[in-house]
Amino acid sequence: MFLTLGFKSVTMDNIASELSISKKTIYQHYADKTALVEAVSFDLFEKISTGIDNICSFDNNPVEELFEVKDFVMQHLKDEKVSPLYQLQKYYPKIHKTLMLKQFEKMQSCVVDNLQRGISLDLYRKSIDIDIISRLYFAGIQSIKHDELFPSEKFNPKELQIKYLEYHLRGICTSKGIEILEYKLNQKH
């Protein structure tokens, strides 16, 4: 509900109604809505992190791995109709900050590993600065989620993700990596 309707829009009454329980029952487990938002946000983060770890553990081709991670994350956020990240930042700034730090740490380790493997397999250029590129990748992923920069009524989130991934990979790939990228782009995503 938070992803579909937004953190601000969903009330404790909405949640109780959806779960067919009383608000009193919810408050037995969570002190207030902020505690529930925090628990839900971190739970979703952990589920996505575990899935990403699983994908990365297969040591697949680094270019294909980025597409698999994108598909996995989008599958878990498929009902996202509002900008939950923006609402989380606006209405729950402490939770947002903690979540951003956790996301950065998780992505940084995964992306650095991906970049290192890509270089060793001659899919990514040896001249790239791994620390800078990994941070630029994270910053870009965060930026395309902001509705002010990329209004959802103008930009399809799925297409935007693919375009960003293509942009990122074209900047770092060797000709061998570009061949794989072109193949992936020609597949239906």
C-alpha cells in the first residue's frame, strides 16, 4: 500500500481495513505509523538486498547481471505508482537517510564487484575509475526515481530504467561489452 498509494496517503485505518484487523492490533506491534513505515521500509530493503546477493552470487556475465538486478528490483517495486522515495524523504527524513545509507553500502559493494569482474573479463574499459563510476551509478539510480526530474506521467519507469542502464553501460563497456549490451537491449525487457 505504501508503494502504491504513498507513505503519506496510507492511514492506519487503511492498513487495518486492508488486513481486516483493528488499529488496536496494529498498535500492539508498532508504537505508531513511523515505526510501521520504518519496519516495512527496512523489510523491503532486506528482501531486495537478499535477492540481489543471490543474483550476484552466480558470477554471471557482469553486463547481464546488471539487467537481472534491474529486473528483480522492478519486479519487487512493480506496483509503485507514486514516488515513495520522495514521500519517505519528505515525511520520514530520518528513515529515508538511514535507508539511503544502507542502499549506498549495498549497491557500492555489488557495483564495485561488478565493475571489477567486468574489467577482468574485458567487458568494461580498464581505464574506468571504479570508485567514481560506482558512485555515479548509485546517484543516477536515485535521480531517475525523483518525480520532479522524471515525472511519471511523462516517463515510463520501466523504459527509464532501461535507458539509464544503457547510458551507464555505453559509458564503460568495451566493444565486447557493447555486443552483449546490444543483445540484451534487443531482448524484450
